[in-house]
Amino acid sequence: MDIQWYPGHMTKSKRQIMADIGLCDVVLELLDARIPNSSRNPDIIELASGKKHIVILNKADLANPNVTSLWEKFFNAQGIRAISATSNTSKTQTTVIRAAEEMMKERNERLKNRGRLNPVTRTIVLGIPNVGKSTLINQYAKRTAAAAANRPGVTRGKQWINVNPTFTLLDTPGILWPKIDDEAVTARLALTGAIKETRIDVVLLACYGLYSLMNISPEILKQRYKIELNENEPELAMLEKLGAARGYVLPKGVIDLERAATALVKEFRDGVLGRISLEKP
């Protein structure tokens, strides 16, 4: 699956992040809890080098909780604080603020001792498109401060959000890296919605989804679509069975593969198929 999606605004956004990150104390890196490895932009890892760093495993309500727990341990073992989260909940907001302020506690105490009242912890929110940054920002701001939509490439401009007198957030647009060499990474990013649908052959994408789900838990598909599947049969044949079961039939009995594929991808993204993680540490 050869998809290269790196719009011109992402180059500009990366340059702006490079300029802004020096103003911030803590990096909040949002990852998709279903694909923490594939949703981790190596450019962001480089930009965050030397900064206090929190990884937020977002959309955890869509991921397998046992696998997400393994990812938390994985990052914590590297000295990176990891927090599983659902960006539209107040618990997530409180947990992230406490973690960031704890990291800055020693510095803030020094500033207070020097006469600085209420030192501010400045954070920057980084991540790939459609990982939930804007939703998180909006919850902190308690208003629609950042445009949010279930598609990549919505947030474009720089926004500072004053959460309270001692905690601020800098929102940034989602950025991918210029060239994705691993086809499996590309497919996972597309399946979870980080790459625009216009760049994707949805039938090919659904076949990758079927391949992944058959390896993770075939019963998910059998129970949802009421079809019998053989792990040795081609994914396209599986997709035809799914389309037939749903009644997606064109004239002369031809299965509407595109409609079947679109339904499968949407149900995966929406969590209808259950809490599924595509990657383990």
C-alpha cells in the first residue's frame, strides 16, 4: 500500500513547531492507543529530545485495555511518562495536568523561592493528524478553541490555551513525516483515519483490515457479520462474503466491494467491532 501524504502545510507546521518548542517546558505527545508505534512520528521524537515528555495514549476506549497497559509499561521503562486516555473526559485532563506539574515541581519551587508567584507550566501538544489533539484542547478550554473533526488535516494555526493561571497549552497542527517506508505502518495509519480517504483504495485498505483482524481475533468478524471465514482464503473473498451478508449486491449478483469495504473500515474506526489494538510493544 504505497501512500505518501505530506501536504505543503505540514512542512510549514514543522518549522513553526521547531521555533515554538523552545518556549515550552513539557511536550504532550498524543498517540493513537490502537497503533502507538505507527502513530509515533519520528520527527516529533527528535523535536522533543531533551524536553520533559508525556506520551498520551489517546482513543484508549477503542483499544484493547490489556494491550494499552503493556504500552504504558513500555514507555515508562524508557523514562517517558505514559497515560492512557480518552481525550473528551475530565479525568484525562486532570491526570495530564498533574503529571506535567509534577515534572516541573522542582523548577517551580526554585522560582517561588526567588519571588516568582505562580510559575506557569507551558506545554505543547504534538501528534499526527486525527489523533485527537483538538478534542483534548477543546475539553481543556471548555469551549471550541480548536477545530475538531474526525478527519486529518483540520487544525492549521497556532493557538495558546490558558487552562488555569499556572498551566497553558500550545496547540499545533498534526504532522506526518515526509516518507513512510513501512507498508504496514502506512496501512495502519490509513485504517485508523490518519490519512485522508481520498488517498486510499478503500477495498485494498479493507483487505488489510481483514488480514489484521483474522490474525488478532477471527471471532470478531464471524460474530459481527454472521459469516464463516477460513484463515486460508483470500481477503477479497472474505470481503465478498461480508458484502453478501449485508446485502450489498449490484445488478447481476455482483457484490459491491467498495460499499462493503467502506462499511468495514467505518465500523473499525467507530469501535463497532470492539476494542481492538493493531500493535503490541
